[in-house]
Amino acid sequence: MPLPPEKPVLEIVDVSLMQGPGGEFWIGGKVRNNGLVEVFFVQTRLTLFDRFGKELRVLNSAPIDKIDPGATVEFNTIKSIFPSENVADYSLTVYAGE
């Protein structure tokens, strides 16, 4: 019997999308540390794509200094400099120590 897949050590557990009056948008949310040790210098990375799948821009959140095991922390909102009508899709990932 195969083992269930492991949860990633860092997991984005909540995402909020907000659109401004000029079409720009913000993405914020929460990151959880599912690991057994504290994790340092955690950032989220937002990659924006146009309707053809071409990468428009990569933006990083401000770093979170430390997340304790089992803790959930809000990450700073990432503001897109592209009007939302130019963005067809996005990818949001989380990483530590880069």
C-alpha cells in the first residue's frame, strides 16, 4: 500500500485577491510551517502570465524572518504593476532561505 504524499514543509493556506480602481491588483495570504523545525527568511513568489502563457513578471513578497513549527503567518501583500486585464494567469509559490 503506497504511503500518502507528504505535506510540503511550507504551505500557502490562504490567498486573498484584491483589485484596485486602476486595474492593478494585490495578492496576500498566509503561510504555514508544517515542518518540525523553524524556517527562516520565508518569501512568496508571484509569477504573472499573459493570455499566451508568456511570463510577464516575477515579484517576491517581503521576507518573513522566521516561522515556528506549526505556525501560520501572514505574508506581506504583493502588488502587481501590471493592470489586471493584461494578466491571464498567475502562480504563487513559497520558499525559504534563498
